[in-house]
Amino acid sequence: MDPASPDEAPTLLEKQDQGVEKIKSIEVRSAVGGSTALSRQPSEHVKFPTYNEPQVKSKMRKTGFPVKSDFAEDDPKKLIADYDDYVHKTELARGEEACFFTTGRTGEGRPLLMAERGPAAVAGHPVLEFLERAAEHAPRLPALMVERPCPVPGKFGEGPSLALNEWSVWTWKEYRDDVRSLALAILPLLKPLDSVLIYGFNSPEWVISALAASYCGGVWCGVYPTDSAEQVQFKMDHSDSAVVCVDMSEGVKKFMTVYEGLEKAPNVRQVLVWGCSEEEGGDPTLPKIPHQEYVRADGTRVEIKPWRKALTAGRDITDDSKLLGRIADIKPTHCACLVYTSGTTGFPKGVMISHDSLCYQVENGLSEKFGWAQEIGKDGEERIVSYLPLSHIAGTIVDIMTPLAVTGRCCFDEATGSIPGSACVYFVRPYDMKQGTLKFRIATAKPTVFMGVPRVYEKMMSGMQAMLHKLPEQGCVGKLKFKALRKAQRAALQTGKSVEFENLQKLQDPSLKKDALKPHGWSSFWERKLLLKLRRKMGLDQTKMFMSGAAPLAPAVQEFFLGLGIRLGDTYGMSESSGTTVVCNPRSGYGGRTTLDVAGVKGGKNAKTVINGQAAKMGAVGRPLPGVEVACFRDEVDSDGHASWVRCPVVDSLENPDAEGQGEICYRGRHIMMGYFANPRLGEEHVAEIAGKNKCTIDSNGWLHSGDKGCMDKNGFLKITGRYKELLISAGGENIAPVPFEQSLKALVPGISNVVMIGDKRPYNVCLITLLVTGNTGELPGTEELMGPALAVNKNCTTTRHAMDDPIWKDVIQNAIKKVNADSLVCANNAWKVQKFAILPRDFSVTTGEFTPTMKLRRDEVVEIWKEPIEKLYSAQASPSRRKSILERIMPGSS
């Protein structure tokens, strides 16, 4: 085929009559040899334009509400100032009110909030274009790595990795070819926008199945490995899945859950099984597939076969014209994946995420001018450890989309004929989280990018604290090491705080410079000599970016890691926003470079050059992404009793925000979900119910209502102060946010694992406390044996059962509660204070019901599971003076 000139080449979006000029796609090679073009392309060594260059025609505005902003396109000297204007002073051009959601998967009629310039201005494209580019740019570089066969679990906490040369590897070309082969195999079973349900632990088969669905013009839908049978069967039916891919590497339980739900899932036509002994070259120790077919009561049949058998069948198909036709029909506005919320009550909602939103998320982060992750992919291979559920939006963005975008983005180097960097995903073992062996996979992979939820970082912190507490017991040498490490941590913490946003502003201002915190003069030395060694032992010495999501990080956790030279970048978002909406810059020292080096601040010099790049602030979750508008709104009633929804003013201080500045966090932009999916087959009542939920979530001006309570300061930093659903309403009608108390108490008593404040419709507040124990992984509750800082409270008290009645433990916790109660920043008045507490006999976990699959606290479940100790705290008879105090607080003047 003779390549057409760039000006003549028709693009996919033009074929779809979207009226948007699109970056020219590269050639899509046939899986059966030869080549077939998705669209005609320019010459072989064309320099692809970067995604942050505007590629949008004026008639794009016909389909969306543009974002207006003052933005200097070419002058690099103005980038810092213009970044602030672009992020924090955007205004959406409003016309008539519109419907910004849909219940169907095509996305038709839903306006996109495009920007005039920057990452949010670039035309959308299907996810598969990333994979095609990656296979062309880096065909021989590793893309996916996993230990096969997977070693059997040993004792708890023991499980060294295989040598890397023993891991199974997919190169980027092999990855792309397997995706296309599986797509060819399942194409006859899938109509456009049908679903492929994937139920299993993170693995190459998981991501290959997901992208195969995408190549067929379908939708991938993940299931949490910890989901109940009822939840799995609901998702299988609700998603209208035509193909189910299920993992049997840990036994037949998942398969049987799917098998037993096939009767109520009429759209399923095939079940593909990986991790079974029947697979080509399979491990004979793995289980056999119990059934080869399922016949429903109406006579319809469901074929069941090994996943690799389908892959092999796809490789043998010689005609891929139908697949290429299906690919050509994919629109960026189509649904790419369904992400089910991990709700605490009832059945979850299916969040529809479009191709456009997924691609915008990663392209925004990697943007050369404004990307908060712009360093990623610029210096060799990036390594990502995949352990968070791929069915969660964080796993989707970090483990699937980021490697695709890093390796397949349009930053082609004309001189070398390659891209600057690539990315590889290292899959952990299915039992690592349960067995406490994740640390071995991290140490082997040495990730350059690491994503965790707060609970994971808390477990890391408690493990390191336990190790540090043992040093003084190792004689004089151990005591010297302990003192040196403490000194190093203090130095690194001071330097880390000195390069935060507000301190950098002070360093710029001659009148405030004397009050600014200066970087510690010895931090660079200590970080290189001691802290880097500690990080190397953990496998985190080459990690340049640490991210946290799903819930706000406690300040104590942030400070601990900052003391190791590690900046944990808080991110804020939800499934409904395709992941990140707000982010704190997560740059950190790595590879022998210190935090000070990365920040570019030496003794306060050059602060101006990093003031926006650093963009970090303790206690805040960050600032909005470019092209995203974030605001807080609250109800206001005027003198005539008319209620209105008003925008909250910015607060002077995030540490002590006033009530007027706090409201519901809302945001809008190109990253917002298409809507919650309604399956018409489930009836009109179901469709109406989902439409109602969509309307409550996304209003007629495009604002997505998060349900979170928060505030913003003048620099655009956002702080979460609570969640409206979590607010405790006391018997006296006071609204109480429990999280500040819980985090403060944990910070004062490092031996505490979890704190839950109780007080909804109660006369006073109490709290439940769990302690650090061996064997707790978040998935499992662990043992009763205390560990680390929990052992240091009373060396004669070694179990939770002993601690429950131990006077020393009671005094330590009671004194800490008094301190927190006395802190006016935490407890606004007496109604916020905690009066009693109980130590529980075990810790919380996913399997025992207190955590969601992403380790968020399920407060209602905690109250139900632990109702007996809660009732005891309230049933204990109060003294006359205590009763008088309570009555006075609830009913002033009653005494």
C-alpha cells in the first residue's frame, strides 16, 4: 500500500463524521500476516505530534461546552503563571441546560467538556490505538511479566521471588498479537458494545481479555476477586456479558460461582478459563475444569473451554476483515469499560467509562507542559507492580492505561526512530496480599511508579516501625543505627516540608523569606547514606513516583514517608470521574537522587522554577487537573425561606476552615463518566431507577456531585473534611465528621491499627479500636499477637485479649483521647468529643466485612458486626454528674 500524504489521509474520526481533526493513526498490522490499515497513514518515520498540541477545529464546539481560559501557548516563561490561570480560573461557557449523562453505552447526545487548549483540547481516540503504537514503537521490549508456574505459598510472610529470568514475559508485540488473536476468537460471540466479564486476580490473561473486548468494539467489565457469589452473578447478568473469562489458579470456587449463575445470565454464550491444567503447556498441579458445557432450562448452551484454546483458535483465523471493520466503527464516546462501585449497601452501580475519558486521564498526566506525571517514560523502562484490583478504576488507570500510554504515546523520536521510554507491568502472586509476601515482589521488580491505598502505606509504615523499634535491642551498634536513622528522618522531613507550595512562596518573597523553613543542610548526605539503603532494602530505591488514592492519607503517614525522602502524592477522584480529578505532585527522590535534587531547591534557591511543579501541601489532596473545574457548594436559605445552591468562598486556612467555606465537592470536565449503566432487559423500573441516580449525581450544568465535604484555598488546594454519608448526627442534632478524630488518635498511638468513631443518633460519642497484629494484610484480619509499636506499649502484654483489659493500654489510649478532645481543630465543641472506647479482639479486614475490596471502611457494617461492644459502651450506667453533663449538652437548660 502506498502511504497517502498527511494532508490527504482520512482519519477514523472523520469517517465517523465527528467534525474533529485527529492525530493521524499508525498502521494496524493484521494478526494473520500482511498489513491492513485502520486509516491511511503518513510515511514510516513521521514525527508524531505530541498530544498537548491543539488538534481541534472550531466546529468541535457544536458537540460540547468549551472551556475558556487565558493560556500562553508558546512562551515558556509564562507557563507557571498560566498554569494557575488555566487550572483555577476556568469558566464553562454556558448555553441552555443540558443532559450530561446517558444510561446507554453509545454516549450519543452527551456533550463533552472540551478545552480551548492543553490536554483537554486534544481529540479523543479509542484505547486500542495506544496498543498499536506501542507494538510498533517497542515490539521487543517487555510489556507483561508474571511468575509461571506460580510457586505454592509457604509460611506466612515467606515467599521469595523467582529470578527475573525465570518469569514469563510478553513483549509489546506479543501482547498486541495475543489481544488481536483472542479478539478474533470471541468476535462471533459479541455484538458491538456487548460485555466481556473478567473474574480473577491480576494477570496477563486479565488485561489481554479486557483489550480483546475493546478490539471487538465491546466493553470489558471486571469483578473483584473478593466479591460474593451473589455480587458476581448480579454483575454477570446486569452487564449483559456475552463472554466470561474466569481464573481457576486458586481453585474451582470462582468457576463454580460463574457456572451456577449462568441460568440467570441469558446473554452469556461462552466461558473461558485460565489457570487450569487443560491449558496448552498448563501446570498439572492446577485444577481441571469441572464442566465442559452448561445447558439452560430453555435449551440454550454455554460453551466452556480453556482460555488458551480460544487464543490458539484465534491465531488460526486467516480472515480478519470483520475485526478491522468492527475496529473502524469504534467511537471515542463509546463505553470502553464498566467499573462497578464497591458500595456498602445493595447491589453496586455500573459506572460507564468512555474511551475518551480513559485516554484523557493518562494523556493529561503525561502532558509535557502540565502533566503531573510528566517525568514518567522519559528515561528508560518504567516498572509497575500490579496488585490493586484491576476491576477498580485505580488498577485500570495505573496498571492497564498508563503502560499503554507511556509506550504508545505520540512522542516519536525522529533521530532514533523510537520513543524515549516504555513501561512493563509485573504481576504479583494471587496470595501475596493474604500471605504478607507482597514485599518480595516489590523488592524484585523495583517499581519506578507505585500506587497504593492508604491502608497499604499504613501497613508498610507499621512494618518499618517494627523493624526500627528492634534496633535498640541489638546492642551498641543497633542503638547507633537507630539514632542515625532518626536524625536522617528528621532532616529529610524538614527538607520535604521546605519544598511544599506555601513555603516555596515564602522563599520567593524577600519580606517572608526569613520566616520560611529552610532545607536541612545535611538531608542530602543522610538520604544518600542511610535512607536510600533502607529504601533499597524495600525495593523502592528506584521509585520516582508514589501515589495514593481511594481515601485521604493521614498526615502522620505522610510525615513518616516524607522522613524517608518519599513524597506520597495524594490523588482524589472516584470511579465516576474515571479516576483522578485532583492531585498533589508525587515526585520523590530516587536512584541516588535526593528529594532536594529532584525539587531543584538548594538552600532556597530556584524556588520559583519548582513552585508549580512541586505543588504539594500536607493535609491537602492536591489541585485540579488542567481542564477540570472543581468547586464546593452548599445549601443556603434566605430570609424568605428560599433555598439555593451557592458556591462556597475559598478559605484562608485549610488547617482550620470556617463553616461557610465548606460544602459538597463537585467537579466537571472531560473525565466525567458517561453515566450509570441501565440494562433495558431488566425492565422499565430498573431503567428509571438508574436514570434517577444519574440525575442525582450529575446535574444539568455538568457538575458531578461527589458526596464528599471539603474546602479550597486561594491557591486551588483542596481538602476533604468529611463525607456527608459518614457524618454522625448526634442526639442533639450536631453534625460531626469522624475522620479528623480517628486520624489524630492513630497519630498519637502508633500501636493502633484502626479507629472507628460511633455516635450517630447517640447521646455521646464512643470509639472502637483495633491494634497492630501479626498476619493482618487488609484482606485477612491476622492473629491476636501484637507487633511493632503495639508491643512497645507494654512488653508484658503480647495479645489483643490481654490489651483489652490491660490498665497500661487503657491509660495510654485514654490520655490520647483527652489530647484529641482538647484540640479545637479536631473537636469543634463538646458534641464532637469521645467519651468512651473499647479495644476489639481482632483487626478489621475484607474477609470479615469491615473493609471494601479496595480497603475502604464500611462504617455501617462495623456498627452491625460489633454491635455488642458498642451497646456495652452505651449501656454502662453513668454517674449523676455525667448524666447531668450529657443532658445539658443535648437539651440546654434541662438541668
